[in-house]
Amino acid sequence: MKKTHSLHFVAVILLLSCIFPMGAEAWHDEIHVAIAKAAGYSKWFNAAAADIIKVKAGDVEYSNHFVNNPPGTVVDAKMVIRQAKRYNTPEEKGHLYGAIIASLRDFAEDKKKGKYGQYHLAFSAHYVGDLSQPLHNIIYSPYNKKFHLQTDGLLQNEIFDHPEKITLHPITIKSENDLAREVARIANLSIQKGYQLEKENRLMTREEAYECISRSASLFKAILDYSDSF
Ligand SMILES: [Zn+2]
């Protein structure tokens, strides 16, 4: 590589690391896996795969894991559906909500064609987990930078010993619109919690974290039932 090319390469990497700050990961692997297991997903062990792929797919995958919502944002079902066409597209704002819709569409399509398709469902399991991480739903502010990693790992060392702390709430999904409405509902709770934590300038408590991941597990359980009809 010529020197000018390598300088360009470094500049691109620096630019990308500003747009997609590498601190913004996700609930840690154990938590994604525990959410999927609590939901009754038979392939729960694949729930961290969407983070694993970031190592190689980089910016293609990165924006599927968050949405940088400014304070006061209210998410609705239409916004969730609109984001679906941005799936796997690098962008600064992120489109986590649309990624849930799009990965399930991919699963439905493969299933109709008689293909395996399960890996699409595994992506969906992961994105539904990220949906309840409040700091994946607010601007990547100095508060978010400071507390992100700690929040991601908050339950990491205890989650496998306490699966009973994940509570399943009844959710019924019969259509993509139902799904978009449920995604929007949980997104709004995550945004509210994220900005509350930022205002109080504190790490969330373990109890708050269990409350959050219970929402993800409940939604993914409903998605599993819904996807049986694909
Ligand atoms: Zn993630």
C-alpha cells in the first residue's frame, strides 16, 4: 500500500470510529443469551452472534444495534417499519427497530422458500435484546460514553445463576403491525429510562436492568409464537 493510500485508509478508519464509536457495544453476551433462553428460544446459544459478526462485518452490521434518539423522541409503529429498509446500511443514527422487522422478514422469506433461515431469527433475538438497553436508545452523549460499558455488563456475572429474575409479561403478536407497535412501546420505555438515568447521572440498578431485559424476553417469546405462523 502506498503511503497516500495508507493515510487515506487511516483517515477512513478514524472517521468511522467517530461515526460508530466502538464503546457502543451491547448487553454483554451472557445477557443476550439469558434473554433468549428465558423467551424459550431453542437456539438461545446463537443470541450473541450479531455482536460476534461485527468483528468482521464492521459498519455493515454496526447500525443495526442502536438508535440515537434525541430527548423527547416518541417512537411509533410507522417509524419502526420505515427503519426496516435501512437494515445493514451504515449510518450515524442507527436503525435497531427496523432491524427487528427486517430480520424477521428475512426469516419469513427463507422459511417460505423451504430454506433453513434460522440465522435470521438469531439476529432478531439479538436486536430484541438491544431494544431494552436504555443506552442503545439515546444519543451517544458524554453520559452514555461514561456508563455504556458498565451498563452492558451490569448483570453479566449473575445472570446465569438467576434466570428466575427475568419476568415474562404476556404479549400477543399476530401481524407485523402488532410487532412494530410492541417494538415502539418498549423503545419509548428505553428512551425514557435512558434520559432519566442521564439526568440523575447514575448507573442503573440491577433491579432496573432486570426490568429492562424482562421486556426483551417477553417480546421475543411473543415473536417466537408469531414466527411459527410464517
Ligand atoms: Zn447488539
